[in-house]
Amino acid sequence: IMENKDIVYELLIQEIKKKIPERGKRTARLMEILCLEKEAIYRRIRKDVSFSFAEMAEIARELNISLDNIKGSKPLKSRPYQMNMYEFFNLSEKDYETLEETIRKLKELSEDPTSEVGGTFSALPLTLICNYEKISRFFCFKWMYQYANSDLLKNYREVIIPERFIEVIQRLSYYYRSAYVTYYIWDKLTFYHIVKDITYFANVQLITPGEVKMLKKELLVFLDDLEKLAISGEFVKGKKVYMYVSSINFETSYIYMNSSSHKSSRFKAFTVTDISSSDEETAQRMRMWMQSMKRTSTMISESGEMQRVRFFNLQREYVNRL
């Protein structure tokens, strides 16, 4: 039993080092997680003192490490995922800490020339629409209507997104765009679904005709901006963007992040919530799947002008039905 415990301990140390390769950052993060002094962390890393079970569990939770997979009690096909269930209109400090941890990981992308972010989207990602006030408010309104406590239900015009949450999401958006290569693969019915949702809420009188007009106007502005991004093929100088349109539809939206120090994947659930994993094999499989999706997709960034014009004109047709 003691031998097995030593193996698990050693494997945990290895996983921590994989998650945070840089020694200084690793020590600082463990100090933050365990509320211990630097020397106490060093003693645990050197194995002069053992992490307690509670400390191991806390590290595993904060760094998204599966202790089950480490000790081999689960089959290899079972991979750890974590659902990030945010109450968007009553976020706790823990929710904000989770978001800040994601930002810390994303910051590393801007410093790594091998960094890559890829996504397939059946709906607009919050990190792309966060600077469009009426669209982002609609997605939060939809989440509230579908999943929130009935006491919170409001008309669209009554929904107010907390300023702190907006600021955090805008920083998330900035760092998502900092990878050296970004791939977007769009479902060709993305805006059709948005228009269908807005129409439903307008029909049940939760969105007024005037608000529908404002949403329509902002969606058209967003489409113009997205088309400009497709034409330029860059967020900023040196940060490439490759945009595709899939010939097949997606069940939901998927995203992976890949760099020399961090690999993760996530997929959308409950409108603006996501389910994430830092398991490297899962991220690699999602990356391979998205790369294979290009075979059934058409590139519309930089080259491919005819296909790009056709795609954006179709999305504008959907929006103009509002």
C-alpha cells in the first residue's frame, strides 16, 4: 500500500510540473492554492514533507488533475471534465477566481510561438461577442430564461450584465486572440439559429419590436467586422486567423488550446456555460478532430473570396429576416 501511495505521489508531482513547467510560477501557484510559505512548498516538492491527502485533493481540483486517472483506477477511455456552472448574475468570488485562472493560462499563449487555438462554432462564442452589448445581453438573457431560477426571469430590457463580469470576459477575449494561430470553423446555420431564437422571444413579447431592430443592427455590424477579420486573416500583425465554413452541422461548439506548456479543451453547454478539461490526450484528440473537420469545410479567410462572399451574404439574409 505504501509503495502505491509513493507512486501516486510521484505521479502527482510529475503532473504538477507538466501543468506549470516554470519553477517560479509553479511554486507561486502552489503557495496560492495551499496558503503555505515558499519553503513549505519546497519541502513538499523535495518530499522532505508529504502533501496531506487534503492538500493533494485541493491541488488536483485547482489544476484540474484527475487523481483517479493517476492511480489507474479508471480505464484509459475515461477522461476528466469539469463543468463551469456560473450564475452570471450572482457570480461568487470562486467563479471569478476560476475565470482569472483561465486568463493566466491564456496569457502564456501570447509568449509561445507554437501556441494555437481552434474552435468549431454552432453559436457565437461569448469571447467574440463581448464587445457587442446588445448581442451579449441577448445570450445572457437566453441563459437566464432557460436555466436560471424562476425568480430571476426578466424581459430582455431588464437584463443587466455586471460590470465586473464584462471586464473579465473582455480580458478573456483579448487573450484568446493572442495565440499565434487561431482556427474558426463555422456552422453555416449559425445566424439562422440566432434569428430563430430572437424571433421566438419577440413572439412571446419578452423582446420588443424596437429591441429586435437594435439586435438586427448590431448583428449586421458584427457580421461586417467578422468579414473584415476573414479578409485580413489576422487579429494583429503576426497573429494569424484561419476561418472555415463547415459543410456539415455541429451538435455544439468545441474549443481547444495548445501550447508547449498548456493543453486543454472545452465544449459549450447551457448557452453560455462550458465544460472543460486540461487532460492532454483529450485536447490532442479534439485538435486532431478539428483538423480533420477542415476536409469537410471551405476556407473563407484571405483567399476563397467567392465562398466568403456567399457565406456572409447568406448570414445577412438570415439576419434581415428579423
